[in-house]
Amino acid sequence: LAVGWGSRMDAAWAPSPGGCELVQSIMDCTGRWLSSIPGNLRGDTEELFLDDNTIQVLGNASLLLYPQLWHLSLTRNRLELIEPGAFLSSQGLEVLSLTDNLLFTNYSLTAAALSALPALRMLDLSGNQLREDMVSVLVSNLSSLESLSVARNIIMRLDSYIFTNLTELLELNLEKNYIFEIDNAFEGLQRLQKLNLAYNYLPCVVGFDLTQLRVLNLSNNVIEWFLTMEIDDLFELEVLDLSHNHLLFFPVLPRQSKLHSLLLQDNRMSFYQRLPNGTSLANVTMQFLIIDGNSTNITTVRLWDELCHSNLSSLRLLDMSQNEVWGLPDDFLAQMPSLTHLKLNQNCLEAFHLPEEDPLARLTELDLSQNQLVELGVKVGSGDILPSLQLCNLSTNRLQALPPGIFTHTRKITTLDLSYNRVDLCPQPGVAESLSCVDIRGVETLRHLSLAGCGLQGMGGRPFQGTSLMHLDLSDNRQLLSGDLAWLQDLVLTLQVLSLRNTSLSSTMDFSALSSLVRLDLSGNCLAAFPAWLGALRLRSLDLRDNCLPALPRDLPQQAPLGGSLRELYLTQNPYNCCTLGWWDALQQAQGLHVPDGQEVTCRHGPRVLSPGALPQPVLQSCQWQTANLELLYLVLALPTCLTLLVAFVVVFLMLKEKLLKMVKNRCGVSSPY
């Protein structure tokens, strides 16, 4: 099999003269420092890549030897000129990339060359320092074009003449120019489906009437208003990106469209039906004065009912994150029965109420994080609440309680983030209605739960009963572990990822019962010793950063079962002792164990902070003395003491010698008869 595969590859790939590579009929001459197109390539070449070379001129005879060419790329050269007859032998050329060159220098001659390409479908002129008048000349005779990119040029204004003859154009990329005004530039593009105007300087869009467009990208401009023409025609628009602008109001959208994705992230948008101070603007309207030449039009919009003429029944994704929304208009969400993803994070919401009838039955993702929520309004009854919801992010709000049983009615929820709210889990069965706590018991589909920074204290009961959690984040709850750990008993068989960062964890606490753990975060605690119970777990990832560990067990890679399963170990921000680095050497030699932050690990020797892999010689010598053979050290310490005692004994013996002999003689000396 290997021989056969190798034979086929040898046939498909072969080096060619000039250092280019040939794969079937594709010739790759990228980065060969070529100043001209090689003349010794295969004549049947269909695709030719000459990117990253130094070609300045494409002459009349440059492509004569390659009549079958349909794809040519000259990206990132120094191309200044394409001579008028350069493509006369390449009438079948369909794709041409001239990105990042210097075509502005001789654009009129280059335009003459391009006009000889009757089959050209895709043209990329990005990054050529082209003005709008230059672009108009370059594309004036390219009626066959279906895709055109003039991104990263210096276009400032689009007038009606610039794309006049591009009647077949489907995609147009104008991003990263300096466009601040558009005057009927797209009227003749009846087949245009994708338009990219991102990263320009457009201040507003009024009278939008491109009914044939499917995708419109206006992100990263300075747009304050988006107003669609008040017509009843069906707009084909499916994706509208207005993110990263200066929108003040919700855009006035088509009355009829196929819009399924609306991106409004990072604007200044708000609604004005009710103001934070309790006042109402129910009868206030906004008038837009539109001056077009000698004609003047006035469009009136009710501030609180911006959606009154828009049909959003097909909308599936709505991203309004990073705005100034503090409340939603009445029936705002009721107009979006197909909504699956709703992002309202990083706003000023104080309350969020779900529609009472058919409350977003298809919604799978709800993100309300980083608001000021104190209330989540849901009418809990016998029916399902958000029956399709899978991900719910309520983190970083001011919630202290949630409607009782809210998550027991969601049949598909897998991920719930309640971090950085002042909520608690219901500790005992049957008391959820009387306590301000969150009840997740019996939510069988829940797999990911974050309770970081919730101020949890001494958990009790069985808050996870009936769940099959796999990921649990309990970080930043410094009083969480003040009691026993019996409340984790229902997660023994399922929990795989646990974060106990900054929870005042001590080495004596034992989590070895969680036998299914594969990832454990113990960072940000005050561990002064490596917890012995870790050796009983089959972890793949362990985080010990930001503790008080002077050393790790030298036999850590050999400990069973931990040593055999561990693949990732984080160790920085610990006061390791530079003289007890045997464990570090053992880790470096361990097979399959990776220390991602190993380059940042340091140790201490007195006041000095050093890298364990490059200890200076004086430090090594000092450590050798400090870690010398303890038996020899004890012997050296004990020898003077022994000698002192021996000398004292001898002196005492000599001083008392005569008295001792007389005493012995008196007591033991008896005459012996002959």
C-alpha cells in the first residue's frame, strides 16, 4: 500500500526547472525571487502561482507559452505594469489575483490588458493604492466579472459611474478603504448578493433599497442611523452586520425580508419607550431629514417602536451585546419566533422578561451576562420554559434569586453560568419556594455549571442530586470549603473538570472520592505542601499556580495512578526552593508530561529569584553545602559532643580514682585462707 501511494504521489508531483513545484497541472512558483515569469514551465499548466516574488512588469510575451491557463496569482510582487497584450494568449483566464502590488502607477495600461479577458470571473485588486477613478477605469470593460475585491485601497467616495458595466457581479469587497459617501453606486448591480463595506468611514445609511442583496457587512464604520426604504418589496437580505458602529437606535429594517442574522454588537444603541427615571416617550417621534440633490424627504420614526414595520419572523441570531440597552420594548422578542441565539451581554439591563405566550420556543443560547440584572421575569407554570435552551449565561449581574424551578422546566439545558451573582444553591429538597436559592436538582441534561464568585458558604444537603455534571467551577468562593464535602457526593461518578481556584483550600481537604476527575484547578490558594490525595486521581491536567509550594514530590511522575495519567501541569507563581529541585529534574525527564508555563517557573535562593534551568555556579555550590549528606552532617555535629562527654568522664574518673578503689576494697575485699 505504501509503495503504491508513493508511486501515485511521484507521478502527481515533480520539480520543474526554475525551482517551481508541479502538482498535476498546477505550477507553484511562490517565493522564488523571480523577476519575470519563467519560460520553461510545462505548456499544459492551468494554474500558476507566482506569489511573493519581485516581478515588476508583465510583458506582452510573458504568458504566450501557457494558453491553457485559467488561474493566475501574482500576489505580493512589485507589479507596476501589465502591458496591453499580456493576456492575448490567455483568453480562458477566469481567476486573477493581483493583490498587494503597485498597479496605481500605470493603471490605464493595465486596464487595457484586463479588457482582453472575456472569461474573467474573479479579480482581486486589493492593496494597490487605487483611488475610485482608477478602479472605475480598471473594471470598466469587465462585464463578465462575478467577484471583485478592491479592499485596502484609498477609495473615498463611490459614485454611480464606478461599477456601471459590472452587470454579472455577485460579490463586491470594499473593506478597509476610506469611503465616507456612496451615491447610487450599486444601482446597476442587479445580481449583487454579497457586499462588504467593513472598516470604512460611513456616517449613516439611508434609503437602503438593495433588495437583491443576501449578505451586507457594514461593521467597523461610524454609522449612527440605518434606514431602509419604505417599500413593500421582498428583500433577499439574510445577514446584516452593523457591529462596531455608533448606532443610536435599532435599525429600521425592511418590512419584508429573509433576515436570519442581525449583528449589532458594540454600538450606542438603546430603546426609549421608558426611561430609567420612570418617564415615558410614548408620543415622541424622531424625524430624519434626507436631502438628495434638489429633493428633500422626511422620514418619521417612533422612538419606542422601532420595529413597528419590520418583519423579523425569520430571525435566528440577534447580537445586541456591548450597547446601552437598559430595557426592551413591549413585545420586542415576540416578533422573533424563530430566534435561536440571543446575545444581550454587556448592556445596562436591570430586568429581563420572557414573553408569556410562546416564550422563545426555539431559543438555544441566551447570553445576559455583564448587565445589572436584579430580576429575571418568567411565568413558571406547568408548561416548559425555554424548551430548546442549551446555554444560559447570567454571569456578572446582581441576581440574588431566580424564579423557583426555572431550570427544571428546561428540557435540553447543558450549560449554565451563574458566576458573580449573589446566589446560593438550594440545599434541601422541598424548600426551594421559600428560600432565595437556585434549584438545579433533577436537571438531568445539565453538564456545565459555573458558580464562581457567588459568595457560597459551607454548602450543605445534596444540591446536585439528580444531575450528571461534568464541569463545575467553584472559583472565588473563599468560604465554600468551611464544612465537610458531603455535598459533592452526587458528582462522584460524573464530574470530570473541577475548579477550586481561590477557595482557601488546604492540603488536608480530601477530594480523592471524585474518581472521574481529569482536570483540576487548585490555583490561587495557600497550599504549602503537595496534597497527598492527588496521587489517587487519574488527572490529565493539574493547575498548581499561585500557591505557597516550596517543592513537589520528587517521585511525582512515578506516583500511581496520577503519574501515569498526568499530561499537563501548571506550576508558576510558587516560592520554590532552588536547593531542592530534584522534582524539577524528574519532571523534565518524564515522558508525556508537559509543563506549559515551564519557561516562567522560578525558584528562590535567599532574596534572589532565579530560573531553575539556569542556576549560577555560586548558587549550585551553596546548595551543595546545604544539601550535603545528612549523616555526615549529624556526625560532624555529634563528634564534639561525644568528645566532650568522654573527656569529662575521664577527668571525673581520675579525680575520684583513689576514693573509688578504697570503697571497692572495703566492700569487696575479704581475706582468703591459704
